[in-house]
Amino acid sequence: MDIDIDINIGRGLAEARALAATHKAMLAAYVGIGVVIPFLLLSSEPLFNLRAILTILDNPGLQFGGSIAGPLYLLAIVGAIVAGAMLAAWSGLLAEMREGYVAEIMYGMVAGVAYFACNLMVSVVTWVITLFPILLIGGRMEWGNLGGGAITIGYQLLLTTVAFWIATRFCLAGAIMGGRGKLEPIGAFIESWRRTQTAQWRLCGFYLLYGVPFAVLGGGLMALHMTTIMTKAAGSPVETAMSFGWVVLFALYFLGQILIPAGLYRASEPAAAASEIFA
């Protein structure tokens, strides 16, 4: 029998705060794995270095040697590490009984790859479906004939909204996997879609508001970092401080991406039936 589930966002945030207070040391450890290690890996690749990117923009004829396959391969590795750290953290936060860091990390290594691959597949399918009208219309006429930039901007806004809505509907998938020790992600994604049905628009509004401070902080940090690069020598203490600022910002976002779905997952758990309580 299907159970009508409604997610109380306030209760979910309270659950998230309680989990954060109880598991501070564990969360710090997984921030190290899921944020610091990927940041160091990406920093080792010139293509992901902000100073190098600005140099290329200032000198369009300048090119880096090597193939794009290396950076793409590094991105895949980083994505798997981040997903693995998230799954390990969800396992530690939501499992009925913790089995320790070694078991959680081993689980995260396997489940994280599956979770990352499923998210990638969802992104690709969403992109293909939303891009199809552009390809269909583009084969018959130029976008300029449809009103120029206004139509293009409007359609891009629509695509962003659809992608954001889909991401919101799947926001509980990782917590469901970690809380139940699942290795197969598809069932968790389906269950997340079902659990968020009633509260989908409230969740969209919440995640939109949640993202605003990070967007503002990220934009401000980007402006400061670019100013520092243009006015300070490479490797200066100020530039090092900018890198530390990015790590802190990513760490806060990473914690939010773990704790909020974990709290919402707990808030979405259906109450036990009376027959189960008094059995």
C-alpha cells in the first residue's frame, strides 16, 4: 500500500542540525576526503587554475599542451571521490549502527561510483530531452527569426528551471542509499521521486533560497580572487588566502549537501503504523 508522504522542511532542518551536532568529528573527516583532496587534485591541473584561465583569456593565441582527455579523466576521478565521501557520510549519519570509518569508506567507494554514474546519466538524459526542441527548430530556421536574444534567454531559463526541478525531486536519493546501505542507485532515485511528490514546490523554493547565499559568496570570492591575480604576484599570501577561502566555501556547501538531504530523509520517513507499535 502506498503511503502519502509530506516532508516538513522545518523538521528536516532540525534533524540536520541534530545530526551535525552529534557527528562533528565524522563530518570533518569526510570534508577532508570530499573537499580538500579534490581541491588539491584539481589545483594540480593547469586547466583548472584561475590564473591560467585568465592568462588564456588575455592571450587568445596561447595554448596549453596536452589532450583534453587528461582533465576530463581528472574530473571523473574527482566526481567519484566527492560522491564516495558523500555516500560514506550518509552511511555514518543515517545507519542504525555505525560500522566505523573503514567500512563506511569502502561502501562509499563502491556506492559512490554508482551514485555518480546515475547522476551523470540523469544529467545527460535531461540535457538531451531539453535540447531536442532547439535541434528540431534549428534544423528549420535560425533562432534569430524567433525573436533573437529574448527567445534564447527565455528558453535557457526554462531549461535551467526544469533541470533544477529534476535535481530537487532526486535530492533524497543519496541519503536513501546511504541510510539503507544500498549499492544500486536506481531504486533510490525512484523512491526519492516518490517521497518528494507532495512537497516538490516547497523543496524547489527552499533550495532556491538555500543557493542564493552560496551564489553571492561565490561571486564575491571570484571577484576578489580575480582582483588579487591581476594585482599580486603568483604565490602571494593574499592569493593563498583566496584558495583557503574557496576551500571553506566548498566545505560549507558540501556539508549542506550532506546534512540537508539527511534531515529531509528523516523527516520524510512515514510514521509507524499503530499495529506495528502495539504488536
